[in-house]
Amino acid sequence: MSFQNPVFIPGPTNMPEAIRKACDMPTIDHRSPLFGGILHPCLDGVRKVLKSDAAHVFIFPATGTGGWETALTNTLSPGDRVLAARNGMFSHRWIDMCQRHKLDVDVVETPWGHGVPADRYEEILTADTGHGIKAVLATHNETATGVKSDIAAVRRALDAAGHPALLLVDGVSSIGSMDFRFDDWGVDVAVTGSQKGFMLPAGLAIAGFSDKAMEATATAALPRTFFDVKDMQKGYDSDAFPYTPPVGLMNGLRLSLDMLLDEGLENVFARHHRIAEGVRRAVGAWGLELCAASPELYSDSVSAIRTPEGFNATDIVTLAARDYGMAFGVGLGEVAGKVFRIGHLGMLTDAMMLSGLGVAEMAMVDLGLDITLGSGVAAAQEHYRHGNTARKAAA
Ligand SMILES: *Cc1c(COP(=O)(O)O)cnc(C)c1O
């Protein structure tokens, strides 16, 4: 008997059995053409998921955090000015990494629950007539607050200001789950990791670089060795890495990309939207509110749910784990204790989500919150009953 429930943390996410098996493989010679047969489909598949024709894709043995470092160290020099908004724990950590790398960060403090303020970015970029700002950072999906930002609007802000800064985007909890358009949005570096939308264990940092970002590597003076994209490119040219590649994980990534592309990206995004909307209907039925301030900000990969004043939201996560063996996400940083998070990305079905909502409901009732058992589940059921048109059409 296995008591393994699905997890509802916003990464690492649930793994399809086939992907787990693909990661488990015998040792191969990573300097043989065999490895090229894993590497190149990974690079091509990631490019497709990014909706890009020309992005230079790099895969490092690391996590999303290593992807941030890849973006910064390959394109910037110590003392460079960068523009960034702090609207949650992940944007905060990326800013902290910039500061530790001796970058000069113009931080736009943004209320947690709000998105990247493209209008403020435009004002700051317009005022920067000397083009001192070298890069603009944006967290596409702030996993701490369940807020999706408008990256197209950030691109428009750069263009309206006629500003040449690079656009570096954290897509760790959006890429592969929510629409991401590297080419259309003029993204220069996109960063993600293996353990969220790609349904793999942690262990890969994945980055896409534009031609402009590749040109910036020529003058970027921040120290880099492990994360040097030029070294990595040289490795790829001979079907290898500059060091030992994580072959099993990359074999899993190859399958994950096939699964996402076979389902169809638009279907993947529609599934995430439908499942997320069911969660939002449940939250409404519970009489609770999301941390995200308005509907256009609602994330389809994670919901941060506010609990009543004076109640410790972390208790829900602790009790659900202890009494029901189910994992939800705690609030981080400024919203610690004020929100709990339901991750709804990766390998997930309507039915799995109903189990998560059912357990969240039991935990809240156990803790004395004024919630009726079944109310959120019923609201989500109504949504899922009518929403799953693709499956019904196929049946
Ligand atoms: C998870 C996450 C990260 C950090 O990724 P790690 O793989 O934990 O290093 C960065 N940004 C966002 C938005 C994330 O959700």
C-alpha cells in the first residue's frame, strides 16, 4: 500500500511515471553521439516551448536559481545598473543575487499581490536618457503571491522609452504551464528550471538567450565559469557539455517536452487555466480572497489564498501534512502566516485537483474556520463538469 498523495506545492511538481522511468537509465558515455541524441531534442523542444525560432537554449546542472545567475553573469558587468520590481519572495531573491554580484539595482517596491509596474518602468527608462540601465528584470509569475505579470507590457515600456536595455525574465513557474512568448515579447534571457512545468525532479536550470543577449556576453565582465554560456555552446557544438552532463534528467526532459508538445501548448495552457479557475471558484465559495489584487493578475500555476485576520495560514499547511498526508505551500516573506498556497501546475487533472481542494477544506474546518465542507469542492466540480471540452470531444 502506498499512501502517496499528489503534492499541491508550486514546485517540485508531481511526476508522470513515464518521466520518472526516463530519468532512470544506465550510464552512457556522455562524449559519444548517444548523448547528442538526447541533447539536441532537448534544445529544440525548449525553443518550441519558449515560442521562439532563434533562441539559443542552454541547460545547466542546477536549479532556477542557477538560471538567474546564468542570466546575470553572462550579460552584465560589476557596477551595471539594472531595473527590477520587488513584489514577492522570488523577485526579492533575484534582486538580492544582483546586489551580491555588485550590480546597482533600481528597486521599484511594489505591493505584494500586484504585478510588475510597466508604467513605472517606462517612466524610469524614459528618464534614463544616458542609457545607464543595462538590464530590466521581470518575474513573469511571482510564485510567492500567485501573481502573473504582463511581460508584453514591459517590452512596450522599453520600446516606448526607446531604451536598449536587455529584458531578463524569470519564467521558472510559468514556462511550460502558462503562455510564454520569447520572440513576440522581445525577451533577451528567459530562465526556468526542471521541477515546475516540466514535471521533473529539481536539477536543471534552463535558459534561452536572444542574439542580443549572446552579443552582450562579449563585454560582460561578471565572473562566470560553471554558468558560462560560451563554454556551454562550445560543448554543444561537439554534442557534449564542458563538464559532465546530468544525462538521466535530460533524458527525462526530452520526454517531458514530447509530452507537452504532443498535448499541444495551447491545450496545456487551457488545462492549467481550467484547473486554476476551479481553485479560484473554490476560494470564492469559502469566502476567502486571493493575494493577487485583480483578475488579470491571477496565476494559472499557483494560488496564494489569504486567511482571516488573526489566523495563522501556515497551520493549514502543517495540519494537512500531518493529518492527511498532503502538501500545500506556506506563505513566504511578507505574507508568511497570512496566505497558504495551492500549487496547480504540471501533471494535474481535474480529479487530482478536487482531492486537493477536499483536503484543504477539511484542514480549514478542523482548524475552526467558518467553512462548509464540500462548498469549495462543489464550486470546482461545477466548473470542471462544464469545462473539460477537449476530453469530451475526444470521447
Ligand atoms: C521556484 C522558483 C525559483 C527558484 O528556483 P529553484 O529551482 O528553487 O532554484 C525562481 N523563481 C521563481 C518564480 C520560482 O517559482
